[in-house]
Amino acid sequence: MSAEAISAPSFSPRATIALISGSRYGLELRGYLKPGWSGRLAGRLADEKISVLRGTGRKISAINWEARLELEMPPLLKMPEQLDYLAMVCDPLSGRPELPGIMLDKISVKPDERHAGSLLVDVSGPDRLGFLASLLRVFSFYSLFPVEMEIETAGNVASNRFWLKGIGSLTPTADDQANLHAALTDLGRNS
């Protein structure tokens, strides 16, 4: 048997982008995406003035993800197909400018049985550029990361649901729940 026949399958991340219509594009990501990838991507998209209109993402194994996002490109962005979306997923966030404040009209943080015990966070508020990145930054501050997410923008309202786990897929504790709820409440109050 050749070495090629017994080699491990490739988990290399892949990104594909395709025009949906007008200035809307579909971005699909698959493969091994390091913890915190969604926050890095959301931050870099906000830097480029690219809005995330809707999407889903789910960790499909211990190390692999599948995610599909619908993006609204800014009018001056000439070639969205030529942006390096995988670099955005890997780009560190340190030294980046502060994200804009967001308002939250609805905040729900509760334990959920999905993913062998996770924290379900359901939030909504007036949409603005950087909304998603701001939320993901708060989660990462508490070392909580999505294992599944649903993103939806209807009109000017962003409604997002996240199932969060701790580092190493640890189930979040009651303290994690209380701390995150307080942080999200403060986020909405201080904006």
C-alpha cells in the first residue's frame, strides 16, 4: 500500500466566495478553523466595511467547521473575490481599533443540552457594522467560543443565536452564564 493511500485526510481550511446578486456574496468556510476564528473573521470584515447579513456555522467534529455567510459588500470594494478570507480567519485581533458600541434589545443566556452541554445566547438589537464582531469579542473575553451560530438581519435588526462552549469544549458553568449575562447587559447599557 502506498504512503498516499494511508495518509490522513486533509483538514485544510477552504473558503469559497460567490456572487449572489448585486453587492451580495455567499462565503462558505469548511475544515479546520482554530478557536476564535469567527471573531477574527467578523472583526476583519468590519474593518473592510463588509456587513454580515445572515449565516450559519457549526462545528461538525472536534476540529472541523462548516459555515455559510451572506455578505453585503461596500460600494467601493472592487473585487470581493480577491480578498483573502482564510487570512481573515487567522489574522490576530491585537492592536485593532475598538469596535463600535452596540445596543441590545433582547438578551437571553441559558444552559442548553445541545453539543453535550452548551450555553445558548440569544440576542437582538439595532444592526450596525461590527455588531457580530462586538458580540464575539465579549464571548472570547470570557473564554467562551461558538460551536454553532445562527445570524440573521431583518431590516435594521440583528438577531443572533450562539451555542457556546469553553476552551477544550468544556461545558460552561453557572458562573460563566451569570458573568456573560451581566457583560451583555452592561454592553447594551453603556452604548
